[in-house]
Amino acid sequence: MASEKTKKPSEMNPEDLPDVRAFQDEFTRGFLQSTEETRPGYYPFLSGTGKYEMDFPEGGIIGERGYFADDKEYEELSVHILNDIVGGGDITIFYYSDDRTDELDMNLKSFSSRIGEDINYKKIAGDGLSLYYSNIDKSEFYAYAGYIQNEKAGGALEIIYQIDCRQELKEKCNKNKTKNEKYVLDWLKTIRFIDENKEVNIS
């Protein structure tokens, strides 16, 4: 029988969990691997496919109705966030196991097409993976697009991080634009692929 220290959050008594939004939701708890923070305000998340992990925000909840996974081949999920940094936001994540480096240009164009924008990505190289990143300004939200390619074993993630910037929040969004972008980019850099028990990550 697992001790209290080695139990996963989903196996613990809800009263013993951190008093933050992510642990209050039963479905979200199933993805969280520990009650120990990876860094302030974040907890370790493991994909349902077992193919990637990341820091998960304490104010985030994964939408159960919008979640879908096909074994280790495909996954889609959405996260609604409330916190003191961005206010309200939403993250959508798609994992594709068959996206390969030799199809990168085509896959980036497809991602841009789904967003509905002609995007110029900035490339950030990491250890075994590459992040292609851009920001998109809309009237009611700021969005940040990230495409992360596993350079060692194939597989990629399409990620959109939207921050609510409706009219009553516009002034705050404009004021915090640089801080928000750094916040999102720092989070994107926590995403790591898992291949046969070996991690690769952005440095």
C-alpha cells in the first residue's frame, strides 16, 4: 500500500490536498502527479498519453467534456485558468504522435490555418525539441501560439494560450502585455516529451 507521501493526488483524501483550484476538480487531479510544487504556483502534470509532461498552473481546471485521447497517438484538452497574473485565460493543447520533423513546414502551415492567421514563428531550440512561438492580438483576447516538435522520436504539440482581454479588461491587458508574454513563454518552456523513460526539454 502506498504511503501518504508516495500517493498520487487522485488517491489522496481531498481534505489533504493543497487548497488550490486545480486540486479541487476531480478530473484535473487525475493528471497531477504530486502535491509538491515544481515551482511556485505550479504542479507536475502528466499527459493521458504518457508522452509529455509540464508544469500545471494551480488555478487551472481541465475541461472533462472537451477531453479526448486515442491511446498514445492523439490527445486534445482544454484548460481554463484563473490567477493573479493573467486574470482569466484558456489553454488548448493537441498532441499528434505522427508529426515528424521532415513535415515541419507543412504542419506549421496547417496549425496557422486552423488559427486563421498567417503567422511568423520564432524558433527556440532546446535539447531534443524545438519550440515555434508567436503572439496573436485580437480585439477580445491576446493569444500565444506554440508548436513544439520532438526532434528525437517524432510527435508534436499544438498549443494556444488565450488571455481574456474584453473591453473592460483591455487597459489591464495592454499594461501587462510584456509580463503576460513572458509568463506564457516561461510556461511553454516547461513542456517535456517523454520517450522510453528519457526526457528531452527546452533549456
